Amino acid sequence: MAENIKGRIDDYLSPLIVDEDKIHSLACQFAKTYKHLALHSTEQFLPTPIIALPTGQETGKFLSIDVGGTNLRVGFIELLGDSTERKHVLSSPDREAASQHASDKAQDARIRRTFEKAWPIGEHLKMDNAEDLFNWLGDCIAEVVRDSVSDAFLEEEAVPQELAMGITFSFPMMQNSVSEATLMPMGKGFAITSNLNLGTMLLAGYERHTKDVLDHQLEPSTKRREVKSLPRLKIAAIANDTVATLASLAYAVRSIPNSRVAMGLIVGTGCNATIPMKVKDLHASKLPSETAYKSPRSNNSEIVINTEWTIKGAAGPLKDLGLITIWDKALDKACDAPGFQPFEYMTAGRYLGELVRLIVVDWLTETIGLNMDVLPEDLRTRNRLTTTLLATIVAPVQDPNLLVRALNQALPGPKDSKWTWDLKSAEVVKKAAKAVQVRSAALIAAAVVGLLACAGELRLHDNLSLPKNLEMNGVDASQDSKVEELVVAYTGGLITLYPSFKKETQRRVDQLLGREGYRNRGKRVVLKEALDGGIIGAGVLAGTVSNSA
């Protein structure tokens, strides 16, 4: 009987399975779709004013703001350039681990972080009143600046009249210059209207702190001072979070041989990617009137693109290949913006918990025949089963009995119900969560390879059969010293914290490149974490712009 139930669960979840042929077809179709969007879409493949990545030589101290879908982070990023000892790739049998270790060490050696703070963005701030949100952002920024100014007083250092600032904003925006951005529809639970000037709004939220007299006492000391007002802010750079992630790791990877940062990837609350593309591959109207650097532009020159690849314009391949399930459709229909970001609804941290909830409830009510009223409240209520719970309770627990105990504690049944989690119901949650996670990683891998092919970094060919002797990631191990490592700089809570998510994504990328064999020989695509890429990247971009002025 148990084996029969297990078989039924596996059959039930089969619409979520994406095999190698389908993932390869998806990558190929994504590549074509992305090329079309770059040439024609006004909502996706948006140019930034960034036409060159950091050199690794940039220096200076900059205020950095990272506005994400869930949290706000503010701090100071000091770029040290080549003033410290370079770190090189360590000898290790695990090339990927050694390469990541080298990136982390290089980043640590080049960057100093101070006065950093983080705050969750309350749901009430995500509603229609943009002024409330930006006033709150200004207050938080002022808190960090005040700490810095107070420390300067204590150390008897000069307080600057103006601070250069870099801003990472995790939402779609249009830019005609590196220091200005206009907000597009936000998503991720935000209902703020579009067409807002982000720089103007952010400076307005902070400005009153440059005028008010603040009776701020330092710790008891003979050097006690009063902070009369805070320095003005000057926006050096505004960037999407994926662009910032790309820049942050590019700043570190410059010191690592045979590695080149090719694209940036966010897989957290939301999902997005950025990549340099040639000007000739973009519609002429997309080019910004100003770029961050005084550099000539030609058809062969490149500009960094914010893809916004989850928006509906890229949904065609998902539909054509039958990858959108009944559960995806139910989630989409109930979303705040139905049809707006179908790829994100299938891959991002904000939605995977809800997708698992829909699957589990469907199984328990439609297949098993239970009444909805007997189920735990968090199963009956939209968005109450979180991806965080799946990542911290469901995914790591391997002992079925321990999982039953954990679910009974985390998701208890109603007081008037006889509901209790048992081995069978716990297995449904475990299998559904795994299926959703594995599919998400596979879809992201296909999008990564498709985007690299779109930008000319890789070659793809439709209708390939799987080779008998698979060479992983297009690389012949005997030629390892000649391999060019194309780095995908990633960040985001889902890919960094969900057990095995990054590993599964890398496995699928390897699988796709292996299918192409000789077409991409000598290239390896490696996912590397850009630690805190949003806030570090904001500082790196501010430094890149300031150092080039």
C-alpha cells in the first residue's frame, strides 16, 4: 500500500519534471526570445548607462544603499584597489570550490565595509504612498550617516559636506544617465506606481536631515560633541541589483587568472539577470543619452543590459514547451499582477512556498478527499507556507519521523480538528518541495545558458541528441589549463540558502554545455557567489563612476 501511495505521488508531481531534452530546447528558445526582446521590447532588456565593468583599480569610500524586495541595507563601502596583496587560485582537487574561495578572498582584500545596518521593509510601506516609503528610506540612510559623522567627531576627523552614494534598486527601471532612474511597475508585492524619479525621491526623503539640528550625544567622553546637521548626498550611480552583483564580483575577479565575469544573476525574493551586450543587438531607441564613462560607442561596443527576463514577454518558450502546470496557472491567477512575471512565479523565493502549498492542498483535498477545514491554517491561507520554511525545515530533514515532528510543530492543525501530520502527508510535502526546487533550478539554468548564447558567449544548436561520452561543460579535462572560465556572479537568498539549489543549478548548466560538446570546447560556465552583491556593487559602481570622472 505504501509503495502504491508513493507511486501515486510521483505520478501526481510528474508535470513538474523537466527532462534534459526539454531543458535544452528551452535554453535554445530562450536564446532566440532574448534576441528578439533586445531588439524590440520596451519593457525588457533595458540598457543601463554602464559600458565598462570595474578594472579592480578603483579606490575611495562611498555610501551604499541596497533596496531589495524584502530588506533595506545601508553602509559604507571603501574600495582599496590593488593596495593589498593579491590572492590567487588555490591548488585544490575541487576546481569550483578553489575558484569560489579565490573570489571570496580577492573581494575581502579589496573592500572594507563599515557602519552597515539592515531593516526589513514593512508591508505597509509597499502600498500606494511612495512618499511614505522614501521618507522611511531617508530616515534609515540618515541613521547610518549619523553613526559615521559621530565617529568622525570622536576621532577628530573632518566631516565631508557631501557624500558620494551608490544605490542598488531591485526593481525594473529606465535610465538615461548613471545617476538617474525612472521606476517601472515594481512587482514583489509592491503597489507603488511607476514613473517616479528614484534619485529625486530618495534625496527628498533624506534632505530634511541635512537641515534639522540634531542633539546627538556621543558615548560619555571628554570629546563629547553635538552633530548639528548631516552631510548632503550626491548620487554617483543607480543600478539594478543584478547590475550591482555583476560589478561587485567583477571588481574581485580581475585578480584571478583565466576567469571573466560574463553575467550577473539574482535568485532571491525575485529573479533577474544582467549581461553586457553589443550595441548592434539593441534597438536604437534603447541607448541612453549618457553613459557612465567618456568612451566612444560603436556597433561593436558593449553596454550592460538589465534583462528583466521574468516579465511576460519571455513567457513564450514556457508555454510552447508545456512547462506551465495547473498549479502555476492557479498561482498566477491569484497574484497581485496576474500574467506579469510568469517566469518569476515559477522560480523565485517569493512564490515557491505558495506553489508547494497549492500542490499539497490539491493532493490532500482532490486525491485523498480531505475537507479543507481540517487542514492546518497555513495550508488553507494564501502565501502562508513560506519558502523559508521549506528551506529550513522541510529540505534539510532527511529522517521522515523527524520531519513529521517538525511539521506538527510548525504547521499544526486547527484546534477543533483531528489533523496531525503523519509519514504519508509529510512525504507529500517533502516530494512537492523537492520537485518545485529542482524545476526552478533547471529553468534558471536554461535561462542562464540561453542568455549567454544570446550575447554570443556560447553556441547552441537545436535538435541535438545527447552524446554518449558527455564532456561536462564543454571542457576537455586534459586541456584544463587553457580553459576560459565564464563566471555567472550570483546572489540572493534562494540560491545561497536553500539546500542544494546552487548545486542543482550548476549541474543543469554543466548538462546543457556538455550536450553541445565541441561547440563550446575550452569554456566552462561557473556560478560564483557575489557575497552581498547588492550593497557592495552599489559602492563599486559609485567608485567606478567617480574614478573615471
